[in-house]
Amino acid sequence: MQDDPIPSTRREFLAGGVFMAGVGMTKAARGQARAARASGAHVDAPDALDGALDGALERLQAGYPNTNVHLANHVAMVVEALSVLGRPDAIAPWIDENLEHFVPDTEAQGRVDRDHWRDSLGKAELYADWRELFLAELGSDDWKDVVRRWVPRFVPGLAGAATHGVIRTGHAVRSLGARDCAIRRAELATGLAYWAVNYEELPWDGSLAPEKSVAAALARVEPRLPAHEPPQGNIVTGLRALADTPSFRPVAGLVDVSDPLRTLAEMSSAFAPLYLRNPDRRIAFTHTITAPSALRLVAPLLDEETVVTATRFAWQAAAGIYVVYGDPRLAAPAERAPVSREALISACVTNGGAHPIKLTEACLREEALTHDPILLAAARDAGEAMHG
């Protein structure tokens, strides 16, 4: 496949850049697979990347849909990230260690009406029905058209399930960009269905007072700590506490989205230091980086208005995590000597945690575009110190 020509606008160039950053990592891994094959080493067919990823998705989908879709959510994202990191050899062992086995226990009943889809948002019991709808559309339409049709409808609820809907959809979109096949379309259907049933909006009063940078916007965001400890429970529970946080209501309007892809790039660099400053909340702050980064994977398929809107809600979700879990009393850790990208990849694979693997891949991809060393520092911390 030949490289695409340089796009004509700055936005298209940036959008293409983030896509090609992921594609470039995939191409490098494919080259390693071809070299191994030439040397006589055994690799999966049709090549190490496609075979390992598609095989993992087949194993995952054999046990679902299941009412507890959360248990399987990280698997698809991790194995896709491992393939992009050039570690197809790690996929099957990771699946063996982490995939719990279930018998499908839900069946679609056609309860999602395409013309009245809003009525079915945020209803976990309709997961199989949403997935059935998307499987049907993906079976008859161009998968890119399905993304363009539905993602604009879902972006206001991007924060649902701690942003995992957009993250899983982003991984699925990237995999389809590398190779279009039925098993990857089914994974996109799953990601979109997961987003639909976990749709949840955060409070916003509609005000607009944009700052010139994400860093400046963050300076105006008020953490709840030390006055209020995060509520007991998971990140979803934490974000729901924002409904009772009046100072959060204008936050969505603090960010400048006139150049959304610049804003998304700034988000990774702005939230990576907060990840490092809050070591007891590593997993929560992981999503402040991986969610905007996943949105950048989908952005090349979307129209300008949708990218602008989605960027605002990605910022709102990340800022919400900071409001609930950020502790302004904590200082930045001491700087450390940099290590190679290869060492960062090896560390996250050795760590084996879902979040360290996903964060490392996102940080490496973002750093390839922004060249901000703070992202490599976050990746190093994830591989060496994060669990889960």
C-alpha cells in the first residue's frame, strides 16, 4: 500500500499524522514478521500481527455477548495495542492469563429502534440489541460510514464507563484501518454497543470561556481534594460525584476547541504530569491520556463539527477525573534519565497489566507526534509501577 499524499489543510495533516503514527508502528511490526519468516522462524498466518490479533478477537467473541461485558472490555483493547507495539508473540499468552471464560447469556431481541435510538442509550440490558443493530449495519455498509453515522450521536456521553466506549471504538477503528475483515467489524460493533449502553453525560451549564491552552484551562479547574475525598467505588462512581460539584459545571466551556487536534495533543502533555503526580490514582489518570488519544484515532473519519464537539467532551471527561481524583498538594516526582522506546515496550509487556500496556502504546504514539518527553516518563512509570 502506498503512502497517502500530504493532505491540503493543517487539520487534515494533523489527523493524518496521528493515524499514520499508529500505522507506522504497525508497518514496522509487519516488517519484523516478514524478516522472521525469511529467516525460517515460525510466525502465525497470514502474518504474525493479523493472525495473532484476529485469533484473539475470535477467542474473545466466542464467549460474548454476556451481560457482564465489562469483564471482557480490556481484552480487545490490549491485544490490539500489543499488535501495534509489534509484540504479537505476547498476545496469546496474555489472553491465556487474562481472558475469563463465559457462555453467552444474552440474546438480541430487536429492542433498539434505529429511528428512536435515543430511547435506548445508557441501558445495559440492551447491549446485545445494540450489537445486533451494528452488526447488521456493518454487514451491509462501509464500516467508515457506520462510524460517521453513530459516533456524532455518542460523543456527548463520552465519559460513560470511564471513557471506555470511545477507547474501545478507537482501537477497533485502527484495526480496521489496517485490515478490513469480518472479525474486526464485529469488534467495532461491540465497541459501539459498549459505548451506547454506557452513554452518560457529565454536567455542563453551557457557558463558554475558553482559555488559549489546555494548561491554562486546567489552571482554572478546581479539584475537590483536599476538602472532599473521592467517593468509594470505581471511576464511574467518582465521575457521578461531579453532579454535586457546582464548580465543575462550567468546565466543559473552558477549553479552546477551535483547533481540536491541537487541543487533543495538548491534553496528552497536560495530563501526563498529573498522572505522575498522583501515583495512588494511576489507573484513573490513565484515562485522561488514553481517551483523548483514542479519539484522535477516530477523528480522521469524522466531520469538523463532530471532532470539535468530541474534543470538548473528551476534555470535560479528563478534567472531571482530575476534579475527583487530583490532589493539588502532591509534588511532581524527580526527573529520571530517559530510556529507549524498546525498553518501554518490553517493560509494559513484562508488567502485563491492561492499563500499563494501553497507556504505554498511547504515550508512544502521542510522543511520536508531539516529541514531549513527559509522555515517555508516563509510559516508563506505567510499565514499572502501575498495577491493573
